[in-house]
Amino acid sequence: MKRILFLIILIVVSLQGHAQDELNNKFKSIPAKESPVKEVIPPKEISPKVNPPAVVEKPDPLKIDPKELFKDTNLYKPDSNTNETAYRRNQYLGGFRTKSFTSTIRYRDAAFVDGDKIKVYLNDKVIEPEVGLDGEFKGFKITLAEGMNKIDFEALNEGFASPNTAQFEVYDDKGAVIYSSQWNVGTGYKATILLLKE
């Protein structure tokens, strides 16, 4: 009887050893999740019907250099104090010509991830009311309107370490990088990109 009981216990223990074989498999990491890219269509302006004014010759918007639009304008807030640090002002990040129908803009915190937040505008209309910047790229895809397309990134805060910093990339509809750089702006100020669709 003892031999039979011993034999049963021996069989049960040996079966238990085979059942735990999955613990010998190597650890497999879970791949990182890719952040989705939102598609944004530029807002359409609805203007009231009025009698047209006299015809005045205007320069062709496709022949304007985007940099010329920022000369002698009040587009940006003036510097808050000339003795203040350089990031207490708006930044013009550049103007770029493209034949692309769409563009993808991606951004992330450029330095220490410290809680920076931004608001994003397309042609002066809010398309992202609040975005927290972290180590992974976030962004959106826009359908480019003919002529000038203005994208503003307004710093809602400066996180734990001033200023509000971000790395950004601008892509055309074929996935080629049009421009890549970064901004450093103080709370309430904007960093601006111009895309001129030809």
C-alpha cells in the first residue's frame, strides 16, 4: 500500500515539473505603441456678402517670400522687457514652400520632460486646445490650403524648468522632412511656422 501511495506521489510530482515548462521561455517585451496622427482640415472662412471694393493690384501670394510677411508687423507681442531672457518673446521658426497637398507636423518635449503644455492654431483657429509634451512625438496632419498656411504653437506653461521647449518636424505628403528644429518660448508666447502651398 505504501509503495502504491509513493508511486502516485512520484507521478504527480513529475507531472507538475512538466507543467511549468512555460517559465523556461525567454521574456518577450511588448512593442511601444505608435502615437496616432490626427488629420486636420483648415477651417473655412464664411464671409458675409458685400459689394466688392474697387480692384486693387495685390501681389501673387505664391510669389511672396514667407519671411517678408514678418518684417515690420505687429504679429508678435513685443518683448516683455529687454533685460529679460531671450525666450520671453514670440519666435518665427521659418517659412517653407511646398507643392504638397498635405503636411504632417510632429512635436515632443526637446529637453527634460517637465510638464510643458501647448495650444496649437492653424490659420489663427485653435485645433488643439491643450497638448502635454512628453518624450514621444505627437502631432497632426493638415490639408494645405492654397497659399499661406500659418501654424502657431502657444506655450501654456513652462513646466518645471523654463522655458517651454519642443523639438518639431514638418513632413510633406510623401513623408520627406521639410524642416526640423526646436522652439524655446515663455508662457503666453508663440512659435510660428509658415507653409506656402504652391
